[in-house]
Amino acid sequence: MNNLIFWFGVSTGISLVATVQYLVSLREQHQQPTTISTSYKNVPEKSQKQSNEKNLSAVATRPSSPIRGTLLASLDQQLTVTSSKLQKIVLHMVSEFKKGLQNDNEQLAMIPSYVVNRPTGKETGVYLALDLGGTNFRVCRVNLEGYGNIRMNHAKYTISEELKTGTGAQMFDFIADCVAAFCRDNNIPTDNHISLGFTFSFPVLQTAINKGTLTHWSKGFTCSGVVGVDVVDLLQLAFDKKGLKINIKALVNDTVGTLVTHAYTDPQTYIGVILGTGTNAAYVEKSHNIPKWNRDDGEVIINTEWGAYNEPSILPLTTWDRNIDRHTSNPKQQIFEKLISGLYLGEIVRNILVDLIKAGELFSGNGSPALNIPYQFDTAYMSRIERDHSLSLSDTRQLLEDVLNVPNTSYDDRRIVKHVCELVGTRAARLSAAGIAALVTKINRLDACTVAIDGSVYEHYPHFGNRMRDALQEILGITAQNIVMEQARDGSGQGAALIAALA
Ligand code: GLC
């Protein structure tokens, strides 16, 4: 029935979005909004603490009782993004994409990357690639062998909190030191101008393929003296100080690198997405659709910087989200990112748990000092808890009691913690899907499009991809089947080299 209405809408020229909206509203009339089951077992503490296998299997099969506590009872409603909400976000994001293409200084920067060609697979040569912007900094040697083959080796270096929040000069000197060490260890000559691609995954207003100024920091970086400055100049200066003769050919955002690398083997790739420490997307746009860029022919990859999307009347922000935002180094910025990406998900869960404890609705009101420390509840813990399918949630217990030092957890407590993770993780996945649906709609590729996705959240967070797919289906109906979401790997290394080769 729904399919019929959909095709009726499409074939009679009723706009696709209107058809999709109608389908969503139909579905919502007949279904509950998408929520996750909230069946906390009301088992007396005492019988829980005895916790033998027999007991636990009895607990697991006992019919659910209603949720206790008022805060708990409100969680589903606060954290669930319904289909119609997703639909609204999609429509609004599409209009924001268009605004960003029109003018500078809009909410979404929509930055032309100056990557106007996609690779053919025939590119060859040895390149250096740098990757700065996530948890680690990497130096890579990339060997483009032609015929679509790439060989690569790399070294990872940890970026300390001091470096992240120190001066720009310290950061770029550190980078140059790492490059010097890597070249020494790998016998790469640094006196004959080897070409380098620099993946710098922050909002950079590009003015050429190898020029661009940082507009603002994100993801906890605050190095002084960099905002408003050309980051390639800063890197070049650091290389010059160390006598490294290296030719910086390309400045690349990780999303652009991801798109380009995936397109190397799958030409249907029009969108590259990062779901990791931060989140962002790039896509292929026709030049004549970018009034602010003043070029009529061809296409260019646009770095959307969608992490900055922020429409308070549409985004489902809770008091926890607002509170976390207030305490970041970039308040009121990167709000979409703060709902979705790995840097923040664990912190959202931690804030909710702390409030549940305060309300006496979790751990009998007893938390732990560790739980009170901001960012102490890592997003990786959420993955671990969501992956815990044991009858007694034993791994969750170990994490809560042994790692986070919560004195004593009941099975009920662990179910609640798991459910909070599910709610926060699902909300992130559904919002990511809304971003993708908006981009696919913007470029009118609802008939066939590959979306290359990289980043720790997409790769390691259990069920994230499936939850995104469910949401995409709710938004786009049957058309969602034409959107292929694929795990991409190492666009930041290989992509930078490919783009340097194209440059
Ligand atoms: C942040 C940066 C963006 C980057 C993303 C993913 O949102 O602003 O440039 O692509 O993180 O790393």
C-alpha cells in the first residue's frame, strides 16, 4: 500500500519530499513513534545480589513491569527522534546546504575543496600524507601503484592534551618532528621536495588546493595563533625550521579524502562521511549550483562542515546536551557534532547517569567519584555495554564496578545503564542518517548513490549502521534501498596522497 502511494506520488509529479512526508505521517498514524522497549525488570535487590544462574534466567524471562521513577520514565520521550522529526531535519538541512552554497558566513560553511577531479585509478608515485584531526596524528607513506592499487605504511603519534591546548607553533613543530622521524626511519629523503598531502580535519576556508585558513577549532583543540591563519604556511614554516624540503601539494579535509579514496574504486561514490571523534560530510556538487564560487562548469567536492548544523527549534536538544555544550571549549558551535560524535556520546550518557543517581533512580542513589569526572565515561564504554548480551550483563557490571568503581550494581541498574546507551547511540545514528538523507536529496541521487563512511563510531559502535539504515528507510521509504552505505577506510591517508597526485 505504502509503495503504491509512493509510486503514485512520484509518477504523478507530486514532489518526492511531499510523498515521503505523507508516507511518514501515514506511518505515524498507524504506529507508535519509534521507541526502544523500556522494560526494566522490577526484581527485588536481594534476589539480584544472590545472582546465581537459575535466578538470572528467571529474571530475564519474567514479564516486564512499568518503569520506575519519573526521570527514567521521561528518558525515551526526551531522547527519541521520531520519523516526522527526522523528516523536518532533512528538509531544513537541505535548505541550509543551499544557503551555504549561496553566501559565505552561513551556518553551514559548504566549503569548495578545490578538488575538481576524481581519481582515474591511473595515478602513480610515492607521496607523504599527514593526518591531523582525530585522536592520533599520523604520518603515512603512500605508494600509488596505478591500476587502482595503493600501498601504504604509517606511524601514529599521540596528541597530548597539552599540545591540543598549547600554541600553534608547538603543534606544528611537533608535526615537523614526527615527519622528520618517520622519514628517517623509512629512508625517505627529505632534501628533494617529496610531495605531501595534508589532511587537516577542521573547518578550513580553502582558497586553493593547498591553501586555507582555519575558521575555528573543534573537537577540543584550541591551539593559539592558528585561527584566521593559513595552516599550510604554518606547516611550511615548521618544515623550513627543520630543513625539511617537502612540497605541500594539497590541504584536505578527512571527508573529502574519504570520498575521493572510495571513488577510486567505486565511481558511484558521491558522498563521504566521517562518524568518529567528530562528524562531517563532503559531496560532489555541480559548480553552477555554487553561486558564491563563481565557476560555471564542472564539479567540485564540497566540505559541508555539517557538524555546525544548529537549529534549536528543530534539533532534539535536551538539558544534558545544552549543559555539555556550555562546558566545551566551543560553546554554541558544532551542535550537530555534539549530538552525534564519539567525543561527546559517552559524556551525554555520563550526564544522564549522574542525574539518575541524584534522583535516586540508579545505583540506589550512590555514584562514584569517577562517574563525576567529565569525559570519564568513554564512548568506547557505550560500545562495550551495547555489545554485552550476557544474561546478567556481566561485562557491564565489570565496567561499572571495576573500572568506574560504582560500589554495587543490581541487574536493574545495569539494564538502565544499557538502555541509556541505546537511547543516546540510537539518537546519534538516526541524526546521522538524516544528514545523509538530506545530502542525497540535495544532489538528487535518490536513484543510486554510494556513501563512503569512515570513523570509529561507524566502525566500532554496535548496531550503528543498522540503526542508520532503519532511519534512512523511515525517511526515504523504498528509495533508501538505492543508497549504499559502505565502510570506507583510511581516506585521510590515501585520500591526501591521491589529491596531492591530482593536484
Ligand atoms: C569536525 C571538523 C571537520 C571534520 C570532522 C570529522 O567536525 O570541523 O572538519 O571533518 O570533525 O573529523
